[in-house]
Amino acid sequence: MYGTITPLFPGLPGGPEVLVVLLILVLLFGANKIPKLARSTGQAMGEFRRGREEIEEELKGMDDDDEEDEETTSTESTSTEKSTETN
């Protein structure tokens, strides 16, 4: 009637595992260095995010420029075709 309980996310650590990892972090780095480590990790993630956003904006700008060039080229070819037809 009562089967085994399977976790919702089997790959993620649960409560006891998280406590063991935190204990190991405190032993390795010391209680004073953990906030500094977390702060520097957060700053690095912010820098990475800003860099990624800048690259995405540049790529979008390049796509927009390509579309404008294609429109200009097609407009020029159409006007050239019209002028040759009238001659």
C-alpha cells in the first residue's frame, strides 16, 4: 500500500546534502571568507550577464543593418529596372 517515495527532482540535493556541503565550505574557506566568495561570484555573474547583453545587442544591430542593406539593394534594383524599361 505504501510504496517508496521518489523525489521530484532526483538530481538535486535535498536538505541533509545541502547541510553537508555548507559544512564542508565552512571548513575549507572559513566563516569569514564565505561572504567575500559569494560577493565576488555575484560580481562575476553580473559582468558575464552584461557582456552577454552587449554581444546580443551588437548581433541584433548587425541583423538590422543587413535587413536595411537588403531593402536598399532591392529598391535600387527596382528603380534601375524601371529606368531601363522606359529607355
